[in-house]
Amino acid sequence: MCVLIESSGTFQTDWRRLYAKRIAEEMNMLEFGVKAIYLVGSVESYSAGMGSDIDLIIKLVGDSKPKESLMVWLRSWEERLCEISGQYTSESLPYVLDIHFVNNKDIQNQSSFAIRMESTVEPPELLRIV
């Protein structure tokens, strides 16, 4: 296996941003009941390091909970990203995706990640919306 270790500049942010965008692009949002996908955290703020994860807020349609098919799809991405992280860091990370699901009820109740979606101080980056 070839290991590319680059800790300087934006390399650690860049590869994570690339895969966050691919996840958003490839997700069948209608099938999975997803309204929008946002990027937050160190990857969004261009400050990711070698041990950083990819923080995504997934806005679900209505008051729904995540569908099992979405969870399976995200787990397959997690497995691939853990493998990929080993190529870009000195060791494979135990997890790379940190997913936060938000539905209308969370927005109504102003849960932490629902509030984060509307932050003007550190606004999340909208990756995709349907």
C-alpha cells in the first residue's frame, strides 16, 4: 500500500472536502428522505488536521428519522473513508464521518445542530439541497 502523508498546507482539508462533496453528489436524496446536506466543523473551516473527521448535518424531510437504507449507504462510505484515511495519514482512523441528523422537530425545538444550520457566526456550507 502506498502511504501519502502530507500534514502541511490544506491537504488534510482538501481530501476530506472532496469526499464530503462526493457523498452529497452521489446520495439519492429522494430515496433516502433527505432534504439537504451541510458541511460543518474543521473541514468546513479549512482547519482539518490528520485526525479530523468529516462533520455533516443531514436535514431529513419532515419529522422523519434516518432510513435504514441511508444508514447502510453511509456505513459503506465510512468503511471506504477509513481505508482512504490510511493512505493520507500515518494510520487508518477508526471513523471519518460524524453525521448529525436534523428533522423539522429538531428545528422547532432548536436542538444544537438545528441551531448550527442557521448560525451567522459559523454558517455551515450547504453541499446540496432538493
